[in-house]
Amino acid sequence: MGKIEDALRKAGTTTFSGYGLPIADFTNPNSSLSESYRTLRTNLQRSGRSKSVRSILITSAVRSEGRTQTVANLAVILSAIEGNKTLLIDADLRHPTLHEIFGVEKGPGLSEVLQGTVPLEGVVRPTQIGNLKMISSGDAMQGAAELFHSPRLAEAIERLKTEYDFLLFDSSPVIPYADPIILSSHVEGMILVVKARETRREVVRRAKDLLNKSEDKFLGVVLNSVEYVIPRSIYERL
């Protein structure tokens, strides 16, 4: 627990819940939220395909499924707990929120890099967590998918891979937008976030079909907002 406690102390807070979305209190061993994200990281480590996966795209079928919360917490685990140099990239150019969660400037960011108006080194920002840096979205814009076809994207990712242990991309949802499909050709792994009891099965199937175009990179599904029919303490002993 020492690393995360030090990170939290340096950040001047005991949790990361003040940025608009729930970020797990990893100092609390009884926190079900932090336990869930630790399990996610463990499952990624156990996946044979994830051994060499250092660039991961997190997407969802539609909006409001907990995608941004998932990528933010995974970034905290990788950086503050495991000590990895981690870069969090807000690739949701239409509805960006990561800059609000971590308290950094919205722009200039990824969109300006892809347009060629700002160099890559001009958009990487520190966060309150020592090993975690971030590239925010930049100015939200229409026609964002066209930017992801820019050759500057591949150039930026290859350069960043030499500087960071992990690159995490928060992407737009896969059904309404083509962005995740375009981005998938540049990353080594993808995760689909699904909200329990709200996202219809046919919607999930459609999202999976779209992601199957890059099936060898698909790492799995995160089922968000799960409720236990029996008390969790009893469930875990079964």
C-alpha cells in the first residue's frame, strides 16, 4: 500500500472522488470499487495475449456505460500502485471528460497533435499522481474520425511507446462512431465496457461484431454496475 498512500498524500487527498467520477480509494482494503479494478488488472495479467500488450483501447457500445471511469481507475492502478510510467490519452474528441477528472487543461491536446498545429511534447501534462501523465482531447470537434486517419497518429503512438510502460486510450463508443475501429489498428489490445441491466444484448452483440474486425486484439469485457442478488461477503465464499 505504500506507493498509493504516498501518491495520495502528495496529491493532498485520501481519495480521487472529487473530480466528477468515482475513482477508487485504493488505500481502503474494504473498498469494493478498488477491489474490482484490482481484479481487472489481475485478469489482464493472466491473459496470454496481454503479456506484451502495452497500448490498450477502452471503449463501450454506447455512451454512459462507465468507460471513462474504468480507464481512469486502471491508469491509477498501473501508475500509483505498480509504479509503471503510464500515459492516459483522451481519444474521445466529441465528449471528453478525463481532463475534468484529473484536473488538467483540456487543450491543446490530441486533436491539435493530429492536425499538426502543436507538437507532441507540447500536450503531455503531469497529473497529481507521479507516474501518471495525460494527453487531453484538445478542442472537441465534428468530423473527429477523419483526424484518426492522420499518419501523425501512428507516429505519435510509436514514439510514446518508447517513453512509457503503458498507453491507455479512452475512446468514443463503438456503435455510433467509427473512431474506436480506426484506433484499433494502432493499439495492441481492446476492452469493451458494458453496463449491467441497461445495455441490451443485441447492442452488446453489435459492438462485439464491430470489434471482431480486430479479434486478435480483443482482451475481453468489463461488466460495470453489477449488483449482487445475495450479500457480496457470502457470494465471495461460494
